[in-house]
Amino acid sequence: MNTELFTITDKNRDTPAARAAVQRAGNILRAGGLVAFPTETVYGLGGDALNPESSRRIYAAKGRPSDNPLIVHICRWEDLAPIVREIPETAEKLGKAFWPGPLTMILEKSDRVPGETTGGLSTVAVRMPSDQTAISLIREAGGYVAAPSANASGRPSPTLAKYVEEDLGGKIEMILDGGQACIGLESTIVDLTEAVPTILRPGYITKEMLSKVLGEVETDRAILPEGSDIAPKAPGMKYRHYAPKAELTIIAGEEEAVVRRINELAMEAERRGYRSGVIATNATLGRYRATLIKSAGDRAEGAETARELYRILREFDEAEVDVIWSESFADDGIGQAVMNRLLKAAGHRVEKV
Ligand code: AMP
Ligand code: MG
């Protein structure tokens, strides 16, 4: 299959060519085809959420297990009611506070949403993204676009269109390129079907931000550091996601000790003929000796690390490094989401120094 690639930026967004491209993309979705598109979190692989055949195609293109449900993307608040059994007050409050934006709500689904889209669950995940191209595409497609991240299953989520092309080129009808995703990590998922709203996946919208709106909020124990043996409530969180090809280990501790230990490990690896990679920060970048050293940004700027993390993991893959060591990052605010993804990429391998 030939995959059409079209770039939409703020410069050309209002031109007839860009409008026609979004219309073409919408028609592809209405006809049961697949289109990858930018969102503020990561690129999504879109299909018509109300068409079971489209959802089957999404799973096939990604190589994703079909028990791992998709997030339904909408572009207007009015479109929520038809796909859920009821809209609880918690959803209204969160919608007002954070939509459009990087927050996904789990609600009881209505009959309009096929089981193929929800991995057989009676609940549905819904999000209203803020990215302009995403919004226009959803509107053109008829209002309901099922979209998981646009990577091949098991690879880091794409934050650039070229990574979508790498994983899905030839398997889907079209890719809309909107430049680098500005958040860089997947949406926060909050389950509103429980007595107490529960975070199933940490993201840019933090527990503190949710608590300000809702009061009490819990975190699914499975995604806490000590809970790695418990089955998570978001089926997708059980898979070893976000995996680089090389073995990744997090080295945690005081900066001096971390730098010393990583250099020791990297030198030993190089001596044995392996290519080594290091995920550093701006302050420590110049202090490592390894095949490839990348900065995840300023240690105080968690948002920067969030934006760069998946790109860095993919660049290590491109450079075919064999082993990677990463510094550890602050576990507050967006840092919680960063550490959640980094720990998964590392298969929870952490060495404390
Ligand atoms: P992705 O779009 O690749 O970020 O994957 C969507 C994530 O949302 C996966 O981790 C799913 O398991 C999760 N998810 C989607 N629908 C539900 C649902 N109804 N209940 C719990 N988790 C869900
Ligand atoms: Mg994903």
C-alpha cells in the first residue's frame, strides 16, 4: 500500500491544499481506512471508532494484542453523551478543567461503541485532544476516531512523523505530519467508573492537578514502583512497552556517584566490544565517555525530558547501541510520568549507587 504523507503546520493550515488533505484523511477514515495524525501527546493511529473493522485494522497494523483497548478521540463535548452510558459529575468537572488536552477518561460505554474498539471491555476511554490538526481530522471523520499511539507494538511511541513512517509506512493510507509532539508522553488516564477516581497511567496532567478539581484521587497500585507484580487496570500497561532494542538500566543516586558508576560500566562494555549509550542531563553531558551520549535536557525541566525521551530511545536504536545507562529523574509533577515510562523501558532494572 502507498502511504500518503502530508505536512500541516501553522503556516499552511488555512491553505486550500492543507484543507483538502484533511478532508481526504477524513474520507479515508469514514471509508474504514487508517490515518496517523499528530496530537499534543504523541502521534495517533486513527480509525473510525464506531466501525469494528477499522479497529481490527488498527490492531493488525500495529501488531497490537486485541485485548488492549483503544482511546476514542472526540472534538466536541456534545459528542461524549452518545458513546457513554452516563456522564458523571466527575467527568463534567474534568472536561471543564482539562479538555481539550492530555487527559483520557474511562467511562461506562454505550452500545454505539463496538467491543472491538474497547478490547471487549464494557468501559470506553475518551479524550479530546487540543492539537488543531487532530481536531480538524476528527471533525472531518464524523466525530469519533479510535487512536492508539502510532508505533509498532513494543516500540517507543512516535513523537515525530518520520518514526510513524518507519513503523507503519506501507500499512496505512495516510500520515499527517505536524512536527514534533509538544508533550511527548501519552495522556494521563483516569478511571471514573470507580468510587474514587483512579489514575491508571500517569501523564502531563498530574495527580495534584486532578485532586484540585475532584478532591480524593487514587493511583492504580500496579503502576507504583512497588506494584510491578500486580495486574494493571489499563490492559495496555501490562505490556513491556516503550522498549529500546538495547538493554537499558537506570543508575540512581548522587550525581557524582552516578557519573562515576556509569563511566565505569560504559568503559567495561566498550572494552568487551559493545557499543554503549548514556542518557545524561545538560549538566552532566560532557562528563561521560561512551559511544553515544544524549541529554534529556535540564534536570529541573521535567517537561523537556518528557518531550525528548522517546526520540532519544529511538536514536539509540538507530545508532545500534547494545547497552544503555540512564540517569534517574525527579519523581514529581510530569517527572512521575517520565519515570513511569523510563522504568518500563528499562524493564524495571535499577541500580542504586
Ligand atoms: P495508547 O493509545 O497506545 O496509549 O493505549 C491506550 C491505553 O489506554 C492502553 O494502555 C489501554 O490499556 C488504555 N485503555 C483504553 N481503554 C481502556 C479502558 N476501557 N479501561 C482501561 N484502560 C483502557
Ligand atoms: Mg501505545
